[in-house]
Amino acid sequence: MSDEANRVDRADPAEEHVEHPLSAEAGKKIGVDTVEALVRKQLSDSLGGKRGMLEAGIPGLVFTAVWLPTKELQWALIGSLAIAGIALLVRLLQRGPVQYVFNAIFGIGIGWVFVRWAESSGGDASDQALAFFLPGILYSGAYTIVLAGSCLAGWPILGFMLGAATDDPVGWHADKQVVKLCSRLTWVMLLPGAIGVLLQGPVWLLGHNDVIDTDLAVSIIAVLRLGLGWVLRIASWSAMIWLLARNATPLEPEPEAESG
């Protein structure tokens, strides 16, 4: 047998062993033993759990709750920023993650830019309030397109959350069952944003083009965001939990080195 053949024979799996991206050993590092548990943990980490979702959403709700009865845009913005500031201070005192609070502050900041844009264009308080909601509608639309596109392309976004947990961004894609699970979850996750855009977008356009009263458009969008928006988020989250609770797919065991 030639030296080249011997070199090939020596290239055993034991020598070339690479940890499976969804291996049991990888799961032990973060305290999980099934694919579903790993997905649940990554979802919780990325969304911040209940607290993170509240920190990201409540400032916007405060803006709406203050503006609707008072029509005082400045007070609505100040109130929403004050709530975000308190949440940020608490996080800092507890030395916890602050990205969810910053998400809210960033959203308010972008909304403020659009308010100033409407003001500089000669819009009144109602026009400015309507402008405040535009970034959220645009973001939800882009978010929906990206998530849907990732599923249609066979690379669902939630799969990359698994990759982030195992330090292998694309290794999960080798397992068809994992890809199928992540696709289902990604479709469920995008539904609240997609429905929000389909309902709020036309109302915003009607108000912006004076087809309906601007105050009425703002009120409708506010009700959709305050009421239906949170109902859809809770329903989506519950559906994802249900999907993850249906099965318990063990993480791939570590391959054993061939003996002999």
C-alpha cells in the first residue's frame, strides 16, 4: 500500500472529530438536553422574556395612553422616555442586560425624528402623532419580509439563534427536523407584525392622505397597537410554546471515536 493510501487510511473520524453543532455536549454548556429546550432558551434570551418584552413595549403604550386623552404630544414623548429611563435605571442598579430598554429608547428616538419631520412640513399635532407611528409600521413590514424570506429560502431566522448558542452559525441546517421546527416557529413569530402592518398600514395612509380624519386614524392605530397588538403577541408566544412542548428531540449525542 502506498504512503498516500496510508495517509488516507489514517484520516479517521476520531482524528477529524468536530463537535456536532446540536450535540449533547453543546447542550450541557448551557443547561439543556433537547432541541426544543435549546430553542426556548434562545427565544427567551433574544426577546428578554416577559420583562424584556414589557420594557420594550410599555414606553410606546405610555405615549399612546397620554396622547389620546390629552393631545399633548410633548408630554406623551416625555412620559414614554421617563418610563424607559426608570426601567434603564433599575436594570443598571441590578446589573442586568439593558438592550431591551435601549430598544424602546431607540424606537422613541426614531419616532421623535419623524415627529420633527412632520412638524417641519407644517403638520399640526395630529399629523405629528400620526408620523410617530410610521417607523413602527415600516419596521414591522421589513421584519415580516425578512423573516418570511428566510423561511422561503430554507434558512429560517430562528435557526441562526440556535447557531449563536452553539458557536456554529449554520451547522443546524444539516438537520432537516431542526430546520422544519425553526421554520414553523419563524412563521408563527412573524404573524403579529404581518397582521399589524396589514391593519395599521392602510389606516395610516388614509389618515396621511386626509381620506379619513387624522385624529381618527391615530386613534384606530393606537387601539390596534394597544389592544390587538398585545393580544397577537401573547397568542404568538403561546403558540410557539405549544409547538415546543409537543416533542422532545434529543440533542445529537457526541460521536464516539472508532477503536482499533
